Amino acid sequence: MSGRSGASTLSALIPAAVVPAAFVCAAAPAFFVARQPVVAWALLFVGLVLSGVPPFAGGGTRGVRAPSLTRDLSLIAIGMGIVSLIDLKAELDNLSMARFTAALGGAVVVPYLISRFAYRDRAIRFPWRGGGRWGALHWGWLAAVLVLGWLLLPFYFVTSGVYANWPVVDTPDLIARLFVGVGAVGIWDELFFICTCFALLRRHMPDATANVLQAVVFVSFLWELGYQAWGPVLTIPFALVQGFIFMRTRSLTYVVVVHLLFDAVVFLVLVSAHSPGAVPIFLV
């Protein structure tokens, strides 16, 4: 009896759906860190096949009819596949920015349209007005984000040298392009990693497990974008905290504001690192 009870408890904590989901999410480091697209597509294929095979198929955690795991994982796979079609190296010329816009936009829009009109569900939502009014804790965290960013980000970018992964910005035009690009990618991060990947995963497993898996995808993307060296020391907690905040606030607006505040500091650090003395507000 105790053995069956223990197995039941483990199954509740780690549903079988985690196995195919882990294969799908593992494609992200294969795509964006190891740069092994064949391995990545193989992982996506295995994950999607397993998602339709008992005992991995089925299972929900919300007390309603279980949504299709295969469909939900296919949306994540489609989004990652679209992103993988471009080189994520930061460039500020017109063609590169258009390529980023098309690929990242498609990675959000295509899964949304398939979910809404082909699968006929509303698995992917963008709750801009969710969560109610912000309280003292909300505003306090926003202030803390600015302080933490001011303390940590200059040290990371300058001492690791990863600021060189972004192009030199030494003219008003390039500075404006960098500002727009950093902010746009920050907003996209929340639309894809939180409102798409995380939202789809948490339909099949506990929130904490889904959050870890979305963080794998999130951090892998940021690695290719330029947050390398010891960047994961910062990006892993950031991705997990963003998922946690979304769980608690149910507000896309709030997580986007948090992200944009961090990105505002990133922008200033990059300008300062490429043009020492241009932004004399940092300790490094």
C-alpha cells in the first residue's frame, strides 16, 4: 500500500506529461546554445511522438477535461522552430531588424492563430489588464528591479566582456535603434516564454515544474542573444522570477514593466560600455 501511495504522490508531483515536455524544451539549448539544429529537431520529434503515447498523453492539473498535450507542445515547437530560422546575433541595420521582427513576431502570432482558429481553444492569452490594482509590494519590486539592475548588470556586462556581443552604438541613430530593439525583444520575451510556453506547459503539470521548463527555453534564447559567459547566473533566476510573478499577479502588463525596467538598465549599460563616460551613473 505504501509503495502504491508513494508512486501516486510522485506521479502527482511529476506527471508523465513532463517527459515529452522536457524533450521539447530541451530542443531550446540544442538550437540556441549548442547550435545543433539536427539534434534540436530530433528532440522536438521525440517529444511530440511521446506526447501522444500512453502513459505520457493526457493528464491535466486544473480539474477539467485534459487538454491535448500534443497540440500544446506542438505550439511551443512551432514557435521555437520559427525563431531558430534566424541568427540571433544583435545587429542594428534595417535588414537585421526586419528579420528579427518577422521571426520573433511569427513565433508569437503563428502559435496563437493555430491555437485559436485551428485547435479552437484559447490556450494562449495575453492578459494585459489582469491582476487588479498594483499594491505597495508591486511598486516596491519595481524599485528593487532598478536597484538590482544598477548594481549587477554593469558588473556582468563589463567584467565578462559580453557587451561586445552587441554592436557599437556611437551615433544618435544607433542609440535609438538599440533602445527600440532591446525594449521590443523584452516585450516579446514575455509574450512567448510566459504567455505561450509557460501558459501551455502549466495546463499539464504543476506550476513550479512548468516554470522550470519555460526557464530552460527562456535562458537558452538569451544565451544566443548575447547573455553568455556567466550570464545564466543572472538569467536563470530572472526567468524563474518572471514566471513566478506572472503566476501571482496574472498580469502581463506587470511582468512586461518589470522586464522593461531591467532592459532600460541593459540599454544604458551597453551605451556606457561602448562609449565610456557617456552614462556616468554606474560603479563599473
